[in-house]
Amino acid sequence: MNISNSGDKVAGARHGVPQIDLALIHYPVLNRKSEIIGSAVTNLDLHDIARAAKTYGVNTYYLVVPHLDQQSLVNDLLDHWLTGYGATYNTKRKEALGLIKVCDDLDCLYRKVTEKWGARPTVLATSAASGRQVVGYGEARKRIQRGHPHLLLFGTGWGLAPQVMDRIDGVLPPIQGGGEYNHLSVRSAVSIILDRLLGPGAE
């Protein structure tokens, strides 16, 4: 990735605090026919992923959403919880949703993350596609603990489009259940992966 600076820089790793961000990609993603689409923002993904991110010490939860009507929906929701009635009604929800930042596209995302940490992040995603460099959860956890910034990408729809996967450094192993059914929501997958990478009991 060729990334330039344009955001709030955080100077160095804080002791005991991981330099890790996550991004939920709404474009470009795939539909069930493997066509490139833009998916719609959902209220549950905003709230639940933000709460998981706050719980596990994620620095910023980015939404990559190029469509202005979808950005407007996100901004209206955030206004309610960060500065409106919701800010005093539920302060815990305000803390979590305060992690969210909107990006127009991948270039915007990578630029903001690199500017913030002062270094290019290691970008990891989850994918069932073969031919990618797989990074096990244990190894990824060790890399994060060493203090290098990491960015985790999560796809909506039916997964991340090839042009997203072409710009990552590795993939985390897919989550496997106990049977043939394997269709977790993205917010469930985020929680499981964050616990494997950042939870106190993970190895």
C-alpha cells in the first residue's frame, strides 16, 4: 500500500495498550453471485461491533462507506448517541460509539490509520480464499503484543472483493463451528476474533 498522512497521529505505542484498529467494509464487497456491490449499513453492526471494540481495547472502528445517504444515516445515529439525548441516557453506549469514524474508501482508511500511528499498519482480513498468506491467531497475537500497529478488515455482504484482498498482508484462519452450518453474522465474527487476539485468556 502506498499511504500518505492526513489524520490525528498517536506517538508510539502506549504501554500495555495494543495499536489495533478494525474496519467494516461496505464497499467493495461481493454478493452471492460474486458481483461487486456496496452493502447497506445496519444499526446492529454499528452498536454491537462498537461495544466489542471498546471492550477489547480497539482504538478506532472505521466504517468504509462511500454512499452519501448511508453516511448520513451513520452520522444521524452518532449525533443522537454522542451529542443528543442518547449521550446522557446511556453513557456506556456513547463511549463505544465514540470509536466510530467514517471513511469514503480504502485509500481514506489506510491514510488515516497510517497518519494516526505514524507507521504503516499490518493489514489482516478473514477469508476462505486459497493462495493467501495465512497468519495464525497465536502469531497475530504475538505481533500485536510487540506494539506494531494492526488493522483488521471485516467484510459485509458475501465477503471482501478481490481489490480489497489484493492490499492486505495476510488472512486470519476462518472461524469453524462444530457442524456443517457456518454462517455467522459479521458482528459475531468480530467478537470471536477480537477475543482470540486480545482476550486475556487467549494463547
